[in-house]
Amino acid sequence: MHDALTFLANQGGAGRLEYAIARAAYRPVGSGPVEATCKSLFNVRFKRSGARWKDASGEEIVRLRALHLSHRWVAALELTLEAKRRDVRRVA
């Protein structure tokens, strides 16, 4: 219970639980619009005629796209390369 209350207090303190203000500004409050967008976007991209995707490769494409859109591509690439460099050093 303590963890749940702490989480809610932290979110509210960061301005993330201000539903009344969001509704008054006609902004979406629930996850429905995001879920609907994801569903339609991925259905269009991954289920188009002639497209063939394995579940794992489709998930990887989604992750890469999310990194690009969130401007975290370079940081993620650096983390990946650093891990590979450590592996090479261990072998050498």
C-alpha cells in the first residue's frame, strides 16, 4: 500500500494526474486514443498486402522506431556498441 501511495503522490506532484485540468482543456485523459492509434498504425504497416513479419522482427522494428521518434537513437546505439566493445575486449 505504501508503494502505491508513494507512486500516486510522486505522479501528482509532477503534474501527471491533473485530469480535471486536462478535461477542461479538451485533452484526452485515457489511453484509448493512444491504443487506437497504435492499433491502426501497426495494422496498416504490418498487415499490408504482401507483408511478411515474424513476431520477433516486428517487435524489433517497433522498438527501433520508438527510439527514433523519442530522440534516443544515438544513446541506445552507444549503449549497444559499448556492450559489444566489452565483449570484444574480453575475447582479445
